[in-house]
Amino acid sequence: MKNLDLSLYLVTDKSDDVEKFLKTIEEAIKGGVSVVQIREKTADTLDFYNLALKVKEITEKYGVPLIINDRVDVALAIDADGVHVGQSDMPCDVTRELVGPNKIVGVSAATIEEAKKAESDGADYIGTGAVFPTATKDDAPKITKKDLKEIVESINIPVVAIGGITLSNAHELNDTGIAGLSVVSAIMSSENPKKSSEELLKIFNS
């Protein structure tokens, strides 16, 4: 599973309608989403665990890696493909020790220093942003396109860009050397998640 296609990386947002949430994820995968990360910042552990199991059924059906945001315990409990940690979460080297060598570990990094440290601590990829203003995570550090390119060039592991990426601005990242686009609202809030995924992928691959 380490041979990772990060080209279209979906991060979920909270949903009160579980059926719609699961259908959105499935449609997005049909449209080309290559990785799914579940982010549930406020859910109780049991609710997160149960939701993650339901999402895992879908991702396994299509052979798409499932990443759990922040919660190493949930990732291990459901045997997810990996975990993604931020700068204020479990340290990357400790996360790597806990999940072992075969799981995917991703790290959020907004500077070259953070990216290099994550790489040396065993990360498989970096998530960098916010590259555009975003309402999904208003505390995310803002980075410029120049910053993004410098981070990509400073490390040997792939970088995905995240933060406010939409169908109308995704093309602006085309010459940055990133391995993929990480999106939340552009897919999760879409009336047609499959079509939105197809179009985002087309922009990224153009």
C-alpha cells in the first residue's frame, strides 16, 4: 500500500447525515479520489470508530487507502492504512513507532523545517497549506505558492497541497511539483461529488 497515489486526496468534514456522507465518499472515489482521510475533530471515540469502519468498507471495495486524522488509536483499532498527524498531534516519530513500518504516516507541515523534520521522523508524505483561504480550518497557517514550491524541493517525499482548493483555483498549483490536491469542501459540499472529483483530477493532470 506504500506505493501511494496522492493525486486526489479527499479529507472528509463532519456530517450529521451518515448515509449522505458515505454516498459522497463512494461517488468521489468513483470520480477518481485516490486517498480518503477521515477527519472528525469533535466526535466521541465510539462514534469515530463506528464511522471509520463504515468508510473502510467503501475504501476497501475500491482499493483506496484510508487514512485516519490525528487518532492513532482509531487507526489501529480499525486497521486503517495509515494516520495523518498535525504539528500539535502525536509526534511523527512516535506515531511511526506505534503504527509500525508498513502503515502510511502523513504529517501537516507549513515550513521547510517542519517538512524536513517530518521526513527524517519517518513520514511518507507531507500535507502543506493552507494554499488558499479556507473556512474548513480557519486556524491553518497560510502559505504562498513560492513557499509550497520550496517545501516540495526541500524534501524527497511527496507533498500534497491543501486549503481552499476549488475547481476555479486548482490550476494555479500546476507548476509547483506537488504530488496531489487535498480537498474538503470542493468534493464534500458538491452536488455531484463524482463530477467534481473528475474535474479536479483533470485539472491536476493537465
